[in-house]
Amino acid sequence: QPAYLYMYEQYAVAAQPVSSIPPAKRRTPLDEDFYPSVAIQALMGIFRDPALAVHHGMVVQAVMFIFQSLGLGCCPYLPKVVPHMIFAVKTCEPFSLRESLLMQLATLSTIVRDHIGPFLPDLLDLAEQFWSSRYASTVFSLVSNLAAGSPDDFRRFVPRLIRRVLATLEGINIADWSSTGH
């Protein structure tokens, strides 16, 4: 080996700081999570682009299919997906997409169970926002799934939700119920 290469190697080695942190591992197609990572990244790129709003429904279906296939293996991808879904529910124009997104969030909460915990405050804000709307049954399903999937985290939000539940029950006129069969 020529002397100048040896000298360069010595210089390069000496010039680099010694770190106890291992270098980042680059993902390759041989890695188990390579294809889901690439697919979710591409799908979320489409989902974040308002110009591609016509495709958002299909994107969410594809992401949910991947999540259902991965089971709890989808948990590392939650921070990349859930905040965008919550934002889309709040801001989307086609109202049918809003209901679909709420249903998908309810389904997601059954897949990841207690891993949805970090998103619980935002999801319950969303539930409160659409509580008395045309999406009430879907919101109730979401809240029910959140409570079943993450009971320990959900427990601290019960006082906040109990007011909504009582107000909803108070608004129902029991006298209007038919008493057939008595």
C-alpha cells in the first residue's frame, strides 16, 4: 500500500471523534421492516399533500391494511400516521372521509391497544369535537375502543367524558320511547 494512503487513513481515523453511540443502521430490503417502512412513508407523503385529497381515502385503507397485517408490529409507525389522521379528521372537506377516518381510528385502537396511549388526549379532543354531530355513533365506537384497548390510560379521562355522556343522556326524552309489549 502506498505511503500516502496509509498516512491518509491515519489522519482520517485520528480526525474522527470517538463516540460510544453506534452508527445508524441503514435499512435494506433484507430487513423485516423495510417494505412496510417504505410503503408507509410513500403513503403518508400522499396523505399530507392536499392536492392529492381525492386519494386520501384509499391511502388510509392501504395504511390500515398494512397495520392489520403487522399487528403490534405497526406500533413504531404510529407517530408517523396517527397525528396526520387526527389532523385530517379535523380539517377534511369530504364529510364521508371524516367518518371513514374516525372508523379507521377506532379500528386502529383495537389493533394497537395500549400503544395508542400517547395519542389518547388528542383522540379524545377529537371525540369531544364531534360528539354531538352526525358522526356520534362512530365517535362512541372510537371512545369505546379506546377505553377497552387502553383502560389504564383512559381512566384519567373519564371525568372529562362523563359530563358529555350525562349531557347526551339528559337530552334524550324518555317519554318519547314507545312502551310496546307491556
